[in-house]
Amino acid sequence: MLEIPIAALNHYAYCPHRCWRMFCAGEFVDNVYTVEGTTWHQRVHTVGEGFREEAWQVRGIWLSSQRYGLVGKADLVESEKGELYPVEYKRGKQNPWENDDLQVCAQGLCLEEMTGTPVRKGYVYSLQSRRRREVELSPQLRETAIATLEAVRELLTTGDCPPAVYEKRCRGCSLFDRCLPQAETKMARYREV
């Protein structure tokens, strides 16, 4: 079974075209947001373990699932009162983005398989606000994560390029200048006089 990077679920849910560019075409371009995120993640991924209040923490741990064909690195995994949960760090503001929730859910699926312990929740930690947002790994979120995983697997298997669709968030994407999501619409309106 083709192993899917956990992060690919996040990228696909954000934009299937971006996911194709990154994981099929091998394209990646840094911008201010990606550089800032990489810098923060270098700190976060310092491998180690220790305690924070009552929670035992492990940073930069590799996760995998043979059942789902997933592999990736968790920013942080905590254990408190016998309960495990992943914590995904994001550079931006604290927002309830489905793509981030899917990434946390995929980490939870891996943790469950690796440990045999149910994972009921995870967190997205915002580096700007320095706050956590709880993500319940509900049956609906799990179904969406598995469906997204299968869509990513199909994308990586076929290599078919999804269309670029312009949305407001495209402006912050590091691949905006390569993708040119507005080009097709602009070209359709162009007429020679």
C-alpha cells in the first residue's frame, strides 16, 4: 500500500491542486509564512521528552499506520491520566480549520494503532495566540479523514492534476505564482480587438 504523508491530508483539504503540486510534481516554494512556520517547527521538533505540569510530553515523534498507510511526524504527543493525544503546532491565528483538524485526526489514528489505546481528542496549538484548540476525534471527523486519505491516495496513484480554483486564501499560498489560479478565468475574458 502506498504510504501517505500525514501532512498531505492537510494540504489536500486546503487545496487539492496545491497537494498535487507538492506531492506529485515535487514543487515547493518558500514564502514568509512557510519560512516562519519552518523556523517554529525546528524548535518544536527538537526530539525529547519530559513533563509539563501533569502531562508527559514527547516531541518530534514519528507516527505510522499500516492499516491506513499513513506516516508522518507529530509535533508533540502528550499522555495525561492514561490518555494520549497529539498536539499539532500552527504558526497562524487560532482558527477552526478543517484541514488542521484532519491532520490531528490522522495523527490520532496512527497513535491508536501504534499503542492500542483509544485517542479521543487532539489539539491545534496556535503559535501566535499561544493557545490550544481542542479537536474531538468524532466519528464524523474520522470518516472525513479516511475519505480525504483515500482522495490523496487516488491523487498520488493517478497523478491527475486537479484544477486550480481561486479563493481568497490563495494569496497566502507559497505556490500562488506557479499555480496562477485566476489565469484560466482571465484568459477566457480576453478578446482581441
